[in-house]
Amino acid sequence: MLCPRCNRPLKSKKSIERGIGPICKKKQAYEEFLKNQMTIFEVLDDGNDHDTLQDCR
């Protein structure tokens, strides 16, 4: 069985059960984490365009 992400053979029983290799699983989890991150400006967004932190006072 091959890893769907990197196309390398899956060697361990756990990787075969998961269907993805351990390195690719970590990379995938990190990418999902980054997708869900918000900037402070998104949190505090009040419709104004904040170019600097001084504008937020």
C-alpha cells in the first residue's frame, strides 16, 4: 500500500491502518492547523482597514 500524499510504500501496521505515513500525517495536520488560524486583525475586525497596530487603539 502506498501513501496517498507522497506515494511511498507504507511499512508499519499503524500507517497501513491509517492509510498515510507518519511524516505525511504530521504535515497534513500542520496544514489543517494553519488553515484554521486567524490573525489578530480578523479577530478584532470592525470593518476598518488596520495598517498598523497604532490604528487599533
